[in-house]
Amino acid sequence: GAHKEGTEALTMASGADAMEVEIPPYADLGDFVKDLEKDTRKALEGGDEELTKRVIEQWNQIAESEYDVKFANEQIDEMEDCKKDVNRHYIKNAAPNLVKFLLENMMKQNEVPKANDEAASLSVAEAAEICLHEVGICLEEDVIPHVWPFIRSNIRSTNWRRSCAAVVALGATLEFTKSNTLCEDLGELFQSVVGLIESNHATIVKESSLFCLGKFCQRRLDVVKTGKNFPKLMTSIQRSFSEDAKSKAQGISAIQNLVESTLEFSILLPHLPWLIDGLIKAVSTSNKEVSGGASEALGALLGKVPPSRHLLLETTVRELRKRLQAAVERGCERGLSKEQERDINCSQENLTAALAGALVRLGAQVPEVWDCFIVLKDVIKRGMPGAHSDAIIAIGSIVTGEKQMRESSRTLFALCGRLESSIILLLVL
């Protein structure tokens, strides 16, 4: 369902799996919920971490079940002879204490991000974030009265744990509520989020703040475009390119949200040079989240670049081609470790995808077309397997853009050999 996508967004790619705790079927939850409410109060008063995580996970599963009932009922509203499941509103009735409990536990973040080998288990704060998101999706606007006072009171706090929890709660609220239901002081809260990025706060605060700005870009363009907010947003995104991998990934996500929104693209034109340069560098990194996100964002951005900026597109193709060629050469070196092979594969795959996207935009009007053919042929012959399909797509973009198909075919045959070219042409034409 839709709530699954939201959960993935809020966890900010933590890579953690939820705890496995069994609960009764939704129709039989009555007594279980009464006991769970008692456990919630006990955990709120100072229960141990194991109890707290178990309570959070059980509420999380109840919220998922209640959303499924709500969603199913909405689907059969106009159908005859269909029996609805009873929505018992367990989450709505528990919301005052439940949301307070979740917000309290969201303030138990670790300042130092977890290492990769520690990502298999959720922290209490991460579990609480996920559960708040499920609760929000289940309640929609009804959750605002429970979460908004906390956001207002803590987003400017000098205690980084409080401000971090508030900004995550704000980002989540933006995602699961309608755009016209939030309060009038949203512009001030936007500026507070930008302020958290600009100040010397913990890394996790910057990551969470950039996540929140991405939700503003996705859901509240009216706030983003007001006054000096847009220049501040772009400055924050530009700074994220020099931050840690998670912050960079959140900044890239914000770019993609902007490009895919209804924002007038002309507003982005003055920022295109540094946006494209930053995204190309990000595509070249070995971090899968950063590189993959940058490849998608760059493709979306190039897809909207007007013909008047043709020179910028050509420069982008040249730079991507050079970086891809270097990545292919690195992949052919001997004695690479498995980790090095994995990183090179990630770089090749996303650089090829980005180049394919740029070539789709340019078609046959590609600068140094022969050099592009050569590097793409190298990807197919010597590159990592994950990049092969995008290399074929990129070659197809040039072929299908040519007015003289025979000339393109000759080029392919000359560069790749008759057998390979025949296969590629069959796949792309």
C-alpha cells in the first residue's frame, strides 16, 4: 500500500529491518490494545529499551492494519454487496498518548551515525520515526493537533536532539497531510529548518533538515517560492554536496523533488551550472544511494533543459563520457578486491545511466559522437554487467536520433563488429 513508500522515505535509507513482533488479527485487537496502552504508559514513565521497542513495533503493526482497513473500505465505497471491515479507530483513540510517546523516543538519537555493520537493528529513535509515519498516514490531518505543538516548541531548541526530532516530525507531517491544512507559520518553520543546516549542529540534524526541505519541495512550493526562501533553499542544497553521504543524498532528493514539481523551470536556470556539476560528481561516487539518486536527478533535470541551453547539454555529455571511460579503465585493472569491484560497478552503472539520459535528450546532435560510441562499446565489451543495458539504451538514443539510419548502422558496425552491432540494433530499434 501507499504507507510502505512513506515508511521508506522517512527512514532515510537506514537499511534497518523492523522487529518481528506478533499481534492478533485486527478484528480481535480489543483486549490486546488495552494491555498495549498500559505498556505504553509504563514505557513512557521510564521503561527499559526492550519494552519500548516492542511497544513501538506493536503500535506500528496496528497502524498498518488500520490503514489497510481504511484503504480497503474506501475502495469499496461505491461497490454493491461488499461488506466492509469495521474501522475501530484504535490509533485515533490512542493518539494523544501514543504521539507523545513516539516524540519522546525520537529524541533519543545517536549523534554519530551507525556504521554499516550496525544497520541491522533499529535504534529506539528510528523505530519511533517509522511508527510516527505510519500513525500519520493512518490519521492524516487528525494527527496535526498532536504533533504541531511539539514542532513549534522544539524546532528552534538549542538541544540538538529536540530540534532534530522536531524537524523529522515536520518533514513527516508535510508528507502525510494535505497542502492546505497546515498552519500559517509554516514559512517561519521553513526558515528555522534552513537555520539548522547553516549552524554547527550534529550531522544527523543536517541530514534530517535536508530531508525536511525535500518534503517542502515536494508538497509546499508556495512556501519554497516565497520571498528569500528559494535562494536559501538552493544555498542549503549546494552546501549539501560537500557534506557526508546521507546529507548529500537528501540534497539530491530535494533537487529531484523540485524538478518533478510544478515549479517554473525558469527559476532553476541561473542555478543549472552548479546543479549539473554537483550531480555529475555525485554520480561518479561509489556510494550507491548518492550515485543512484544523482543519476535519476540529473536525468530529470536534463529532460527539462531548454534548447537554448544546448551548449550546457553538450558539456554535460562530454564530462559524463570522460568519467565513464575512466571508470571502465579502473574496472579492467588487475587485483581488485570485491569491495573495489562493487564500487566500480556502482560508478559505471550510474554513469552509463546518466549518459544514456543525456543522449536521449540530445539524440543525434551529440558532440564527439564517435567518442561516445567508443566508450559505450567499451562498457558493453569490458565494463561491469550492471551497465550493459544502459549502454545499449544510450547507443539506441543516438541511432534513433539520426536522420540517416544507414550511416548510423555503418558507425555501429565499424565500432562494435558485425555480430555485436546486429544484436544491439535488434534490441534498440
